[in-house]
Amino acid sequence: MAFPVAGEVLAVEAREGVGNSAMKTKEFLNQLQHDEIVDAIRKVEKTTSGEIRVFISRHEPEDPVKAAQAEFARLKMDKTPEKNGVLIYVAPRAHKFAVIGDTGVHQRCGDEFWTRVAAEMTGHFKRGEFTEGILHGTRKAGELLAEHFPRKAGDRNRLPDDIAGD
């Protein structure tokens, strides 16, 4: 497991939160405003030492939280010095997503923050506002990161800002 102790990383799953009908990953990606999402990640990361990634899966995981945790580790998000990475994992074919934060982030925000963000993202997704849902999650995570992990002199972007996928 990518995290030192089970339960130290919070993950929130929104069941049936991505769209109302079967959607292929390519269709989902075609609806996303890729540049707008990448720009939002870059803007947020200018205010924090934290890292935010978005991952779109073509698979249909039974448990998006476990899938997100695996991607979190594979993307080396667990290697940030302050344990302040956040991953937004979306599996459009499964109509599910997860938002997970590393231990440093979760220690500062608790379950309630993640539950609220996931519920707000679900609202966007159910209306077919996929870009806005991801942007909302990015902005909310960014606000939290900026408050608790402000950018310092010498901070650098350690991970790509581009949308990842399999």
C-alpha cells in the first residue's frame, strides 16, 4: 500500500456521480476543457507547495478509492515532502470518482471537507458539467492547500499538471 498506515489517507467516493448513462472514456475526455483544467491546476499550485493531479481512467473499478490510491502511488504523489498531494480520480465508464489527499492534507481538513467537496462535484457531474466538476474540486483542494501549505521561496512544481490517464 502506498500509505504508511491504513486510514491516514482519506478518500471519498461519489457513487453514480459521473453522468446519467453509460459513457465511454473518449466521449468524456472530448467533453472536458483540458486546457482550462490544466490552467486551473497551475494557478492553484502557484499559491501552495501542494500538488494536485487529475486522472481519468478507462477502466471500471469496483472500488474507485482503491484504484485512486493505486494511481496516487504510481504517479508518485506520495513522495511530496510535506505529504500534501491531492488526486481527483474519475472513472467515467463506471460513473464513479474519488478524491484522495495524502496524510498531511487530511490531518488538516478531516472527513467533512472531502465529503462536502465530493457532494458538490457530484452535483456538477449529474448535470453533465464535467469540466466544472473537476474545476470545482481543483479549486476547493487548492484553497485548502494554500491555507495549510502556502508556497515558500524555493518551492517548485514536482509533478506534471497535465491530466493523466490510462
